[in-house]
Amino acid sequence: MKTSKILILLAVVSISISSCDPKVFEAIMNGEVPVSNTPLSNEEVIKGLKEALSVGSQSAVGKTGKANGFLNDPLIRIPFPEEAKKVKDAAISVGLKNDVEKFEATLNKAAEQASAEAYQVFVQAVTGMTIQDGFNILKGDSVAATNFLKQKTTQELTNKFRPIVQKAVDNTQLTSYWTPLVNAYNLSNIFSGGNDVNPDLTGYVTTKALEGLFFYVAMEEQKIRKDPAARVTAILQRVFGYYGG
């Protein structure tokens, strides 16, 4: 009877080994990965998610806050305001194409300067996450943490970010390009009967800058969830490895 039990046990082990990924089995045998994971604590979940958002924010700022981070990136490049397209067309039609290009460049430079100063604002915003929020995010889709951050902090970030953008706008003398274009267009409306244009440039750049930052935060979150190599700290490896594999 004892011999039969041993044979049955060996058969089960043999089947389990044969169905296991050879690399995974080899890693287990070498002691490189545990055979099973212990459950995550609430503290680990929250710490891991905050770490992921911190890493994602830092990466986003690194990409967007550098010279030409917005201007040379087609994914987040800030275009001439859509609501002022008539201004752009009118300016180009009277030979101001170079001024339009300079203006678009200053929009992006303003976003870059603001983004370079945004990391601490982002980090400080990662607060108030409950235990339930943490587990919902961890088990959510590939951008659940980014969406949570966006929903909870966009207004606060906008309020904090806008003065930074305003400062960047002032530093880049953005209005020196914008004001003449708008004034020339609005002057022509006296004769054409068109509507004047006066978009809020600080608000426009602030919104676009935040969109660019969140875009890359989301990209980083997706990498952390899918690619073990992107889990650059022990807590990221522990938390996302437990659920993400």
C-alpha cells in the first residue's frame, strides 16, 4: 500500500513537471522564484500602486519636460488651437507662415517648461487612496491606476499647474506671437463681419500639457503591468508580479 501511494505521488509530480514551462521549472529548481506567492498585504498594495504612479510620473516628466519633448513628439505635440484655425489660415494667407510656426513652437516650449517642474505636483497628488481603491485598481484594466489618478486629481492638478504654465508662457513671450495674430484677425472682422477670437492660451496649454503627461503615465503603467523588466523596484516586482505574472 505504501509503495502504491509513492508511485501515485511520483506520477502526479511527473505530470505537473511535464505541463510546466521548462524555463519556469528551471527557475523554481534553481530557487530563483518561489513555488507560490504569499498574499499581498494592504500596505504592499498601496505602496506598490503609489510606486507605480511615481515611476510613471517621473518617466512622463522625463519625456515631456526635456527640450523639444512636446514639439518633436507627434503623439503629444500641441497644435495651433483648433478654435483659432481661422486665425492660422488668415495669417498664412497674408504671408505670416513663419510667425505661425514660431507661435506653435512657443506653445510646446511652454508645456515643456511647465512639465519639467511638474513632478512634485504629481507625486503630492497621489494621496487619499483607500484599500478598496487599491485592490480595484490592481485588478483593473491596463490603465486603471492612471484613470484613477486622472479622475481624482485633474482639477487639483489644473489649479496647481496653471500658474506654472502661465509662468512658462510669460518666460517664452508666447503672447508676442499670439497677440499680433489675433489682433490682425479681429481687425479684419470689422469689415468681414466675422466673430472675434480670444481663446484662453494658458488654459489651452495647461490642458494639453496634462494630457501629454497622463498619456505617458498610462504608457508606463501598461509597461509595468505587462513587462517584468519595467518593474524597476522590489515592491513593483512583488505587487505586479503577484497579479500580473
